[in-house]
Amino acid sequence: MTAKTGTLAARIRIRILGRIQDGSWPSGYRIPSEAEIMAEFAASRMTVHRAIKELAAEGHLIRQRGRGTFVARKTPRSQLLVIADIAEEIAGRGGSYFCQCRRLGREPRSPLTVHVFGEAAEHVARSTVIHFENGVPLQLEDRWVDLRVAPGYLDLDFGRTTAHRFLMTVAPLQKAEHELTAVLPSPEQQQMLAIREGEPCLLLRRRTWSEERLVSYAELLYPGSRYSFGGVFGPGARQPNH
């Protein structure tokens, strides 16, 4: 059974996961002993043992009798899709970034919000943002956010920050699910992405969680002629940051 949100065991899990995901504890790294973690968090041995046991069951850690606990080695699949800030991604390859926010407000209850958020469907905000690289639309981001987890989302200034950066601050990533498909965009999406009729796009559907709570659902649309997904994996390769 996973530790409940807000418990000390849950906080220990999140801290350990954060160190793994930001590269501080790479694959194969021997993590501190249970006694050291107990001292850091002023926690009981049972609480620390529970957090480590859950992370091991989920495949993040490997426990070896007599040797200690190590960060598990990841598979190539985790390299394919990386959760990154698009503004930083564009800047990282020397591009010029800006965006246009086309929608930001509360989202009425709908079949989509009920399907994705369940009871939280009454507390959902929606934003629609076009991200540009060197003056050309690169990504159309349609995002739904649970305002109970991110209450300041409706006040977000997209001219100063991105949804990704804001959400990573108020609800640090714990888990994500991806689905990538090829689609034909609607006439409205064609117009926003400045592409011709019939040009295929890549649609990435993503759900993200923090402390076991669903934070957001996003549909990220990329013109097929301007973007691709891929990854590189090799022995000893460092896992990308999220």
C-alpha cells in the first residue's frame, strides 16, 4: 500500500524520487542507509523502511542483502519522452522563444474533465498556449489543471513563465503517463499552428501526478514537419532530468 499524501513516509518517497530524477543519485548509486535517512527526517525505522520498500516495489530502487540499497538501472524506454520545459528546450538549442496564450479560465464540467479528473471535474482550469521557436509555431499546448492542487494557475502570466515551470514549483512531478499518436489537426488547430490543410501532426497526451494526486492533463500538438521524438541509450548513460 502506497503511503498517503502528506505522511512522513510520502515525503521521504518524494525526496528520494527527486534526487533520482534530477540526477543527484544516478543509476547504480548506493543510497544512504536507513539509519542515515532516519536521522535526516527524524523518522522511525518503520517509516523509512516503508518508503524504501514501496520505491523498490515500483522499480526505482534495488535492495541487496548485506550490501545496501541502490538506484535501479533504467530501460531505454524511459529515454524516449522527457518532461522538459519547452522554453528551456528551445533556448538550449539556440532558438528564440515566445508564446501566445489563447485561453485561460475555468473549464465547465464536460465528458473529458469527468473522464480524466473524476470528482475534481468541478475544479478544473484550462489553458491554450501556442509556443514559437524563431517566430514559427512549434507546439500547441492544451492543458487542464486541478485548481485544488495548483490554486494559482488562473493567475499565471505566460509572458513570464510556462505552465511546466509553475506546476513543477507548486506540485513537483512524481509520476507521468504518455500517449503519442499521429493525427490530422482541426481547422482551428491548423490556423494556430500556421500549417496547411491535411498536414499531419504528432499528438502527445500526458497526465502528471504529484504526491499521488493527478495535477494536469495536457494535449501537446506538434506539426509533423517541424518536430520529432527520439532518444539515445547506452551503458552508463545518465537519465535525463524531468
